[in-house]
Amino acid sequence: MSPTLVTILSVAFITFITRYLFLEEKLPLRLGPTITQLLSFSGPAVLTAIFIPILFFNNNEIDISVSNAYLWGGVGAITAAYKTKNIYWTIGFGGILFIGVGIYFNL
Amino acid sequence: MLPLSLAVLPFGVLFGSLAIQKGFTWLEGQLFSVIIFSGAVQLVTVELVAENTPFVALLFMALVVSSRHFLYGLRLRDRLSTQSVRWRIGLGFLMTDELFAFSNHRRSYASKYRLYYALGAGGSFYVAWNIWTAMGIFAGVALPDLSNLGLDFAVAAVFIALVIPEVKTMPTLICVLASAASSLLFLFYGFELGLIASAGIGMLCGYGMQRVRS
């Protein structure tokens, strides 16, 4: 088996275990309130830590200039998500700002 | 679920084309989506493999990025742990951020009808995700410069759409802000495990805020 295949299979196994583990009835599980509360923040914390670098990191450096289309798009998406809570508006409004600013600074 | 299936089109296409760009074969690229079926985990894995990250560090990252699934499992444990093993494995495998967000209804999974409904929603999302991946793979082979088109913005936008509506309380706001601020700091200093560290800091700050307020 190629190393790549081993990697994909291992990651698939880990991902499945994280999804399945607590659905298993036989798991003698009592999670303390601390862990449960800590875990309740895992979604927003992880997803934020993934999307922030996409917005700020371009060409291997932090870009906080007005010509960074990702930042404009991100601000637009956050505003739309806050106002509408709708995924289409979020992607649509953010995407339009992202593309618009990108075109403006590249032409 | 259809809106979400369509909304992750750019994400899926991005993943497929990125896998090709980073040197994976089309079969490997598709295999990611067939057996892992988690956009964030797949993207992070592709990036880390391309950077020659040590195998153990890579598995650890996959565990961290995937760890929010523990929470979903905990939330659904009461309803699903008494179902047959086939339901648990099937719906467990399909439990994406999107399906979990979609299944927040108080009667979700509470009846056979609801179980099939979730299976349909999760299953259609799985099929869509694999079609988008295949499209990205084709595009990546045909147009090697595709990732310069800014498809990765779509990834950020999908995650923003998943995070922002969840920010309903002060502790969650603090968690998100702390995670964002520390991820910027780690980016600035080029810290390799920034994703894990900033997620951890975000969780601790959110939890701390909750303790302070109660």
C-alpha cells in the first residue's frame, strides 16, 4: 500500500471514530461538566481558526491592506451572516465583494 | 439540506482541484471524499501531506480538526445510541457540520421517519460532495491554475456561515474572538501548530467567560 493510501485510510479512520464514538451504547461514558462545556465551544473555535488564516494570509504573508479582497469578502460575509443567518446571502454577498474588490485592484 | 449541498459546491471543487495541484492522483483525491467525507479534515490533510508533515503530527491534526464531532456525538447520544448499529454507523459516518446544524430540531432522530429523513439529507449531501469533488478533480487536471481564482474564499464563506449564527452568547463571542486573535498571532510568528493552539485558546476563553458569568 502506498504511503498516501495509508494516510488517507488512517485519517478516514480517525474522522469516523470521532463521529461514531459517543453514539456507541456500550461506551461507559460519563463526561464531566467541564469537558462538556469546553467541547461546546469546539465548533466555533476550530472553524474560526480555519477561516481567519484564509482571509488574512496571502502569498505567504499577513495582508491587512485595502487591496486584500479576502478581507473585504470576509467582512461582507460576516455582515451578511449576522444580518440574515442565511448561507446563500453569506456566500453571495461575501463573494460579490471579494470578486469586486479583486477586479478593482487587478485592472 | 439542498441549500447546503449547493453551498458547498465551491468548497468541493476547491478540494478536488487542490488535491490535484498538490500532487495527488485523481483516484486519491476522490478517495478522500468517499471515505473521509469532511471538508475541513480533507483540506488540512492535503495541505499537511504537501508540506511533508510527519505522519503522527498529521494524525494529531486530523484528530483536532475532527474533535468537534465528539460534541455532535455527545449531543445525539441520547437519541442515537439506542438505535441499531447500522443506523449508528450510517448516520455517524454522515455526521458533517452541515447535517448536525440541520438536525437541530427537537424531534430529530426521534422516530423511524425522522431517521430516514436524516439519512436522506446526509446521503444526498454525501453524493453532492462527491460530485463536486469529481468536478474539482476534472477542473484541476484541465486548468492547473484554478486555485488562483480564489475558490478558497468560498471555504472561508461557508465556515463564516456556520460560525456567525452560532454566536448568540457572550462566551461564544469571546471564544470566536480569542480564536481569531490567537490564530493571527500564530500566523504572524509562523507557528506551525497554530490551528490547534488557537482553537484550544478559543475554547478555554469561552469556557472561562462562562465560568465568570455563572
